[in-house]
Amino acid sequence: MRKEIWILLIVAVAVALFLSPFASPYPDGLERVAADKGFLEKGEGPGLVHSPIPDYAFPGIKNEKVATAVAGLVGTVLTFGVMYGIAVLIKRGQVNRGQAILDSRKNGQG
Amino acid sequence: MHIPDGFLDPKTFSTAWVLGGTAVGFAVAKTKKHLGERQIPFMGVMAAFIFAAQMVNFPIAGGTSGHLIGAVLAAVMLGPWTASIIMATILVLQAFIFFDGGITALGANILNMAVIAPFAGYWAYQVLQRLLPGRAGTLVGAFAGSWISVVLAALACAVELAFSGMAPWRVVLPAMLSWHVLIGIGEGVITTAIVSYVTQVRPDLVYETAKA
């Protein structure tokens, strides 16, 4: 990978590791509206799927700030990997389609 | 602004799934046409950075916080179609791995933050670039575009909540807008600072329309 990709990835990991533990604990805009208007509890059921790292706290770590930082690190690296993989698949689709066009031309001429 | 399960009724979340899913499908088809080899790792780091930045809630006022959405940041850097894919990918991971945003509500969250936010915001960014020449257009456009992306995503969220009968229209629309008008300023400041920096140091990394 090129140097600037590594630098940007390090910046992203640094934000997750060192800034996310100090995020504001206040509810966000939607949570605040839901609480004010009396429908917050409608969204508080158990999850439909089992989330391995619920609420950005890595399970099994007692210190809240460390649990958030580790969740942030894992999430950032995971997001990088998944997005990279999807981008590769999209690119491959492009190549295959180009190949398919070439093949169909060949077949048409043959 | 991640809607959890339970806030939206089936007619609303299924409609949102169809709209959001179709739009992201188009985005994949569009990106497939022009995705360059060197953009692949850049898509990865952009997604990673936006994921990390979304974790950092900043206090705004009255015991409420907001966090970056990042849709316009991604759109200015990589174009709106690619931004849509990046945002949708982040939202899927947040819903399944981090219990942030519901599974039934994922279509609505994708519609609001991966479709409406990048496209409406990028459109505003482009309009301002036409009105103001050079770097000023890029920076003012980035600020206004990211502000409007948050406000319109919040408006869409409020419409979905009202359709679902969570609260009356006249209650939920002004409530959502009043907070997100402020949160949008935070979005604008962060987006503009990053766009300003990257267009200065590495203008070659930025999507064709940005001016150094």
C-alpha cells in the first residue's frame, strides 16, 4: 500500500483509540427527541441479532474508556478491511464485465 | 441519528428499505464504471476514518450531543456515488456488530445517511462551487453542503417517525430540526477543516471537483 494510505489509516485508528473514549456521553439529537417526546423506550428492546460489540464497548473489559478504545480500534480496522474487500469486489465486477464484453465479441466474430 | 428497531412501523421501514436499497444499488453500478485501482485503498481508509469519527460525540447544547455523519466529507473526497457505498457499509457494520441502529431500521438509516445526506449535500456543494470561484467555493460549499446533509437527513428521519406514528408531525419535525440545525454546524466545521487541509497538502487525492 502507498505511504499516504498508511498515514490515513493511522490517523483513523488514533481517532478511535484516543478520542472516542472522551466522546460526550449525552444523548444524540434523535435520542434526545425520543426521550423528550416519550417514545425512547420503544427502541430499547433486545437486538434482533446478537451484536458482538454492543454499544461500542468491547466485552470483558471493566474499564469503560479502555473498552471503548478497544472497540474503536477493532471497528476501525474491521471497517477498513470490509470496505477494502467490497471495493475489490466492485473492481473485479468491472474487470469481469469487460472480459465478458470481449468474450461476447470474440464469440460473435467466431 | 441511527434509528433503533422499534421506532419505525413495517410500512415505513419496508418503504425505506426499497428506496435506500435501490439507491445504493445504483451507486454500486455507477462506481463500477469509474472505480480506479488507486481509489480502492482510499475507500477503505475513508470508511475507517468516518467510522472512527462517528464514535466521537461532541456536546452541542442543553445536555445533547451530536457526531459527524461524514457523508459530504466522503462525497467531496471520492464523489457522491462512492460516498453512498462507504456510508452504507459503515451503517451495516454499526447495526450488526455494534448494536448502533436497528436491523429493520437499517434501510431507513441507509436512506437518510447513505443516500439523502451524500447526494443532497454534494448537490449543495456543487451549487456553491458554481457561485463562488476557486478555493472559496470548495470550502464554503463543503461547509454548507455538510450542514444541509445533516438537516435533511434529520428531516427524513422525522418524516419516517411521523409516518410510523411515533409522534405527531408538528411535534417531531421541529424537535428533530432544532437539534440538527446545531449538530450540522459541528458537521460543517469538521468537514471543512479536513477538506481544507487535504486540498492543500494532497490535492491529487481529492475527487475532480474540489479546488486547492
